[in-house]
Amino acid sequence: MSEPLLRLDKVSKIYERGDSKLEVLQQIDFDVYAGQAVCILGASGAGKSTLLHILGTLDRPTEGRVLFNGKDMAKEPDEHLARFRNQEIGFVFQFHHLLSEFSALENVMLPARFAGQSESKAREHALELLQLLGLEDRSDHFPSELSGGEQQRIAVARALVQRPKILLADEPTGNLDTQNSEQIQELFFQFRLKFGLTLVVVTHDVNFASRFPRRMVLKDGHWN
Amino acid sequence: MKSTTRLRIWMVWRYLREGRRFLNPNIILAVTGIALGVAALMISMAVVSGYETTLRDTLVDMEGHLMIVRRGGFARPSQERQVLKKIKSYLPAYKASTPFLMVEGLIVHNKKLSGILLEGVDPKTSAKVIAIQKRIIRGRFDLADEQANGKRIPAAIIGKGIARKFALKIGEIFNLVVPISTGYGTASFTPKVQKFVVRGVLGLGRSDFDDRYIVTDLRSAQNFSDMPGRISGWRIRLAHARDAIPAATALEDQLGPNYWVRSWRDPNRNLFEAVQYEKVVIFIIVLLMEIAAAFNVASTLYLTVVRRYSQMSILRAMGVSKKFVRQLFTTQGLVIGAAGSAFGVLLGWIGCRIFLKLETVYGLFPGKVYKLDHVVLQIRKTDMAVILLVTLVICYVATLAPARRGAKLNPVEGLRYE
């Protein structure tokens, strides 16, 4: 097999408060190959979100390496990591985290605008995705004017507008009813095929987890 | 404009509007605070600068830029031509000159009398040096003698204070008395009386001048004071009023001890210096008000940082750098500062109009105290530039701490909870 797209090499994350230490991740090794769909399961507090944040370079490990195509991202300066996240990674969270002051279309456009794309180009890309999601008629609506399912679908579109290699999702269906949850699950796998995405999803949803060919369980900071 | 700057301004505009609202109330308060500070600075600077300019214009209109007087007696213009030639060669900013004769005397009319200064001016050359014409509020600048019953009566333009005190109207005749020296010693004076006809009334804007000043033709003043062909000295016009201050010192050195040179600023040097100090003090005091308003900007931005904790985190997740987040806050502060400045300028302009109205109706300026009975407000470009620059700098500084805090937020913390 070729080199993994993402690799965690003996990653530990320790939070220190005064004299007490909390070791959230302990010497974790994890390989994700391009195009793979991986689901991470585990009880609350097992370190799933921390692992996802480290994979997405939002957080730095206390020890170990985070390799993307063989390059150790843990050593990169903040500015490089910001560009890396913008170009290579899409995030979807349990809460949609849409910016309330911007319309649905503008929310989707933002990552492209941050990458320096012209407004017209970013608009074109964002509209394309909204059409795929069947939300083009909601493009001028503000987040407060959308339903929970629509908000989360807009968040998915925003995560994908830059055509990232990896989509990291932290409980993306955790806040949705069954119908909307299934819609989102469907979208993930549709887009995985359409864009050749690598998926790493943290979830408690057993149904959702069952759709993944590879499932990993995290317990007390290490793989079970 | 760089695309990131445009993007930042667009985002800030959306934040300020909070989506579809017109403007968020916190921002309105912050902008209002800055606007009030700018308006207060603008009005106070306009009053002080206007006072300075009005005072200068009054002096320059009456006395020209420089006054050169021969010490120890009155001069003959024919003898002074060489001196005038010298003056022209020493002063590169020289534009024009006019002779004058100043005589002290008394006005006697309707059983009242008062001390006056009678200035004889040359109607042919005076207009290029002094601007008495534009200070005439009634009548006209015409110093030709009037014929009455076969007698020639010299014309005079009197200060409005004299006109008021003696109830003199255009065309009315009054008497002036001057002491004529008949020898040496204090008792050797005889009074000489001459009738003058009022041709115009001067409003110089200074009560001490308006109450004492009478202008007549140079020849009439010479004949009346028994000094035919004599003058007190010359009034000089230069390219700019500011040239007069260094020119006066330089020229006095060049002309030697026989001549006394005075610039328009000299008789009121202390007053002008006091005005300059006052201007700085007022600027600092009013600026404190603006600094207080800037705290409002800072607190608004701190509030924004707290409210947008998760937003900043998601922006970071989308690939926004710390620098961009920092700039987002500083731009927000600067936009508040710029909007506050724009509204402040408008408020200041309205305030100035109100001040002028109140000044006209209620006479805000006690002339006896401030030497001027009114002030023309002056909004100087340099004052405005300083006010706006200082405002923006204050707003920028006010944003630094919240901006740094916003940029330092740990994105993971903001994403953990909604």
C-alpha cells in the first residue's frame, strides 16, 4: 500500500492544570489513506474530538507527529497551518457554526474568499454546491431562517467548497432528527464518491457508524 | 485595494450590521461617542482658530503687515524715499506701502468729548496695504472734502463706537480738537479745532479701536495738525501676514536706531501666544473626552470577542490566520472611528452654525474681555487633519487589546460548546 495521506505517529495530548495532568490521548498511531472512510467511536471523554482537532491541525499534540503526505504538520507555523486547513481540510461539527451575519451562500463562499478567490468565482463554486444539496432557493436566507437540517447541509457545503482532500466531521448528525441525520449521512457518502474525499467521522450514531468500512474505537485515550 | 482588505471590510460591515439589521445598538453608541468627541474638538478648534484669525485680520486690515516709524519726530515723504527703497530691497516679500500720519486728539460733539486717534491715510495707495474699505459698515470710503457754504470740510470715517456714543450719522458734522505745539515745555500747546463730516462708519470688530479710531485723508490730517507734508511713517504690505514677524526684526536691524519697525503681531504678542497655549490646552482637554469614547469602542470590541468566540474558532478552522482575525477587529475599530469622525464632522459643522447664530443673537463674545466683539469661526484644514488623525489613532489603539485577545483565542475551546 502507498504512503498514508494522514498519519498520527505516537501522538499524545496532555492537559495540565496546576499539579494535575490529564492525558487525553496516549501514544496514538493512526493511518488514513486517500479515499478511505473511517469512523471513530468511543464514549464521551474518550478523546475523539481531541484526536479530530489534532488531525485537522486545530490543536497541536503534546508529543508525536502529525504527518500529511509525509510532512510533519505539528512543526509548521500557524500561518502555514491556516493555509493548509483552508486548502486541504473541510470541517463539519455537531453544531453548524454558521456565521449568523452572513447568508447561506455567503457562508459557503467564505473559505473560497479566504483563499483569495474572486467573489464571482467563489459565488459560482458555492452555488454549484448549493444546487447539489438542493438548497439554491435558500441561498439568500440567513442561518436563523433555515431549519436545523438545512443549516447542517450548508455547513457541509461550506466544508467542501474548497474541494478539500479530507473531510473531518465531529458528531455531524448529533443535533439532528432521524430524517435529517440520514440526509447528512447520505451526503457524506455521495460527496465521498463524487469528489474522492477521505472521510474521518466521529460519531455516537451506531447506524451511521455501520456504513463505514473502517471503524476504530477510542477508549481512555488509546485504541481499544 | 487588496482583495483581503476588501474581504475584511465587507465582513466588518456585516458584523456592524449584524446581518440584516441596519446597525447594532452597541455600535451606534460607540460611533456616537466618537462623533461627539470629534464635534467638540472641531467646534473648540474652530472657535480658537477663528479668534486668532479674526484678531489677525482686524489688525492687518487696519495696520497692514508692518509699520515703520521714524523715531523722534515726523518725517517728510520726500526724505524717506531712500529709506523706502532700502526697505524694498531688504524685504523679498514686499508688495506695497502707504504713508500715514497718526494724531491724538479729542472729539467734541453734543456736549460730549472723548479721546481719539486720527489717522491720515493716502487714498491712492492705502487700498493696497490696508483694508479699511471692507470694514466700512455704513457709508462709503470717500475721503474727498465736502463743500459747505464756500468752506471745505474734510471727510472722516469714524469707528462705530464713536458713532454710537455721539449719535453721529452719515453726513453729520462733528469737531475734532488737537493740541498744536507752539514751543518747548508742557504749557506751550494751543488747541486747534476742525470740523469733519461723517462719510462712513467703520466696524473693526475690536471695541478699543471702534471707540477711538477716525480715518481721514492724509492731507487733511497734515493740515489739521499743522504738519503739512509730514508723516508718522509707512505701512507695508507683504506677500503673507506670517512674513511680517521675522521681517520686522530683520528690518529694524537693517534700518538702525532711527527707525522703529513693528509687525501686526507685536502689539498683541502676548495675546497671540496665550491663544496658542489655550488652543493646545483645549485640544488636550477635549481629547480626553474622545479617549473616554474610545474606551467605549474597546468595550464594544471586547464584547464582540466574547460573543463571537465560536465564530472566530470556525473562521480559524476555515483557514483564517490569527493575523486576519486580529485585523478583523482592528478594522472594526477603525470603521467605528471613521464613521464617528464623519458624523462628528457633520455634528461639528452644525454646532458651528449654532454657535454663530447664538453669537449673533446673544453676543457670546464680551468684546471688553476678548478684544473682539465677534469671532468668525474658522475650520482649518490642518486642525481637521490633526483631529481626524488623532481620532483614528485613538480608535486603532483602543482595538489593539481586544484584537490581540480575539486572535489568541484557542479555536478548539470555541468549537467545543455552542
